[in-house]
Amino acid sequence: MNSQTIDISYGKGHLPVHLPREARSTIIRKTALPKIADPRAAIRHVLDQPLGVPSLRTLAQGRRSACILVCDITRPVPNHLFLRPMIEDMIASGIPVQNICVLVATGLHRPNEGSELAELIGDPWVLSTVRVENHFARNEADQIDLGSTRTRGTPVKINRLFMEADLKIATGLVEPHFVAGYSGGRKVVAPGVAGAETIRTFHSARFIEDPFARSCNLGGNPLHEEQLEIIRMIGEIYGLNTIIDEQRDLVHVTFGEIIESHLAAVEFIRGATEIDVPRRFQTIVTSAAGYPLDKTYYQTVKGMVTPLDILAPGGTLIIASECSEGLGSPEFHEAQARLLDLGPDAFLQTLLSKQLADIDEWQTEMQLKPMRIGHVQLYTSGLSAEERRVTGVEIIDSIDEAVARSIARSGDAEVAVIPEGPYVVPFFADAAR
């Protein structure tokens, strides 16, 4: 397990980390899973023999229209493998091609257009054959109001294109999520194609500060429970869920009713991605998982939160993120500036009484979690001087030197290295989950 030079994910490649001679490294990776030898055959198999429902071709028979949700550019979903066979099945079953839509589940993120949309879809045939649209959460006219959830009163507004389709399918990637437990499945619908009011409710402090809203946890998780309730309010939805390895190759795929197929994928990946570690560390080196997740500092915060169970109080968390697109949205920049102006405690107090979070300020709120435990340092090549200032964390020029300083400061030579960042979640083995 020990090595003095370790490559961690960074941008579209890797960044070598050279640990000092005295360092004793613990490298924390997902358990290796066998790659699927023929990914296209695996996709074909699950479309023909789904979990507990008829084949996709049978499901598509008699439908007038279909909408397939795909995640936005921040998730490396292998859309190129499954979109065409799904669409071909729909056409073969009689759905008019002009009535088939692929909808990018952007949530409150920016749209994916031009060459970026081509990269996201991954198949020119899809772009030239069916309608491909972005979801715009702030466009009220684009949403259908379903009322509110009974459990917590979350207002539910969902994209009209999706709601009005006869056949609804959500596709995505199942991986740990630092608030919703696991991504994929129900999360692609809400917040993926939900209206701004729905998303801002999910991002309010009453959800974000809930102790059950954490990585890899679905039991009692308020976001997960609300998402399930929203799925049931909508009705019949199917889900295709993928799991990939560090090389972004397919290792598992499920298709079926959206809740069942998602939970099956979660159970498959749990043992590989939740890693028990026998101690906490004064020094942790991690990444923001590389491209596309580390395009912005906004997404980088995920990598700061997922290893917190093994960060010793007062320890140093060093994270590498290219941030090739900069900080993130203007709203996120404004939230970061308010954090600096008010300080962590006062900033949090401004959030606790809100029913609706301001757009993107929830990620600033998440950043408070590592700041409460230890010291956060960021290595990046993609932020301007002003953007670096408003991160609110220490910017470093060398990970190697930062590790050496942390070891000298703490007197502890043990260093945890998490090359793939938030895609793997370490837990202190002696702590109750």
C-alpha cells in the first residue's frame, strides 16, 4: 500500500505527488472491479432483460412520445454506449422519431451546448436523429407544478418535456454523493430536471445540515426520502444506471423501474467505494476526481467533504483541482465573498432561517464542514487572483511542500492519499456510521 510517488486525478490527466522520504502513505482507492468485456453487449442485455419489468422494446410499444434524461457535463456518464440502442428500440416499437427527446438534466447548472454537447452525448447519430434539449430550472414556463411533498412540504416543479412524455427514462452514473448518499436514479429527476424552487429547497440548511444527509447514506436521508416521494408523485419512470472505474470504463449497468434499478446499482457499488480505514490522519491528499468534475471550484468542494471521517481534528486536507473553468457561477462567487465578509459562523446563521437557499450558496455551506475540522489547502492552475482570494482556503504552489510542512507541524508522518477524490469514501473503521 505504501509508495513515495503517487499519481492523483487532475484535469484530463494525473498529477504526480512526491511524498517526503519520512512519509508513510496509505493509498485509498475503490476496490478493483472487473471491467465489462463487451459494454455494448451488456447494455443490450439489460435493455432486453431489465429488473422486474418487460424489455425496453415492449415498454415502448403503444407510446406516443419518450424523454430520456442524461446528466450534464459534470458527470462522466458513458452516454455513447446506451443512447443509440435505447432510441433505436423506441423507434422500432413505433414511437415517432420526432417525438423522442434527450433532455440534459442540468439542475441549476449552466446549459451544455455546441462542442460540449457533442462531447456529452458522445454519438453524432443521436444529435442528428432526435431532439436534444437542456433543462432550464429558472424558466417557470418550462415546469409543471405538482404541488408539494406530504412529508416535508417541498414544492415540486418538474420539466414539462419530461412530464408530458409517455415513456420517461432517467439515465446516469451511480457514485457517492456528499449529501444525497449516492448519485443517479431519482437524483437525475430531482434536482436534475426540477424547477429552481424545488432545487433551492433541497439546498436549504434544513437539508444540508441534517446529520443523515451525508456520503453513502440513504437511511433517514432527507434528500433521498424527498426524491423518492417526488418520483412516486410523478408516476411511471424507468432508470438506466451505470458504474465506471477509475479509467472511466463500464463495470456495471442496471435497467428497470427507477427506484429498484438505482438501489440495485447502489448495492453493487457499496462494497467497492466505501472503504474502512483503521485510523484518522493529520495529513490527507486528495483530488476533485479530475475532468469533468474538477472544471470548477464549485464542484471541487465535494472532494473536500468526502474524506472528513478520517481527517483528524486540526489536521490538513490538501486537494488538487484544475478548475479550468474558474470558480463557478456568479451566484457562487457572491456566496464565497459573503463567507469571507461575515466569517463561517455568521454566514451559517444567515442560512439557517431560510426556506429557500440562494442559488449555489449551499456549496459554500458545504465548504464550512471541512473548515470546522481542520485546515484546507488547494492546489490549482485554473483560478484568477480574485477567484483564489474568494475560495476562503489557503492556496498552495506545491503539494509536495505542503505535505512536508503538515508532517513537520503535526509530528505525524502518516499520510492518506485518495487519488480519485470524491468517487471513493473512506470511513474511520472504529466510528459508528
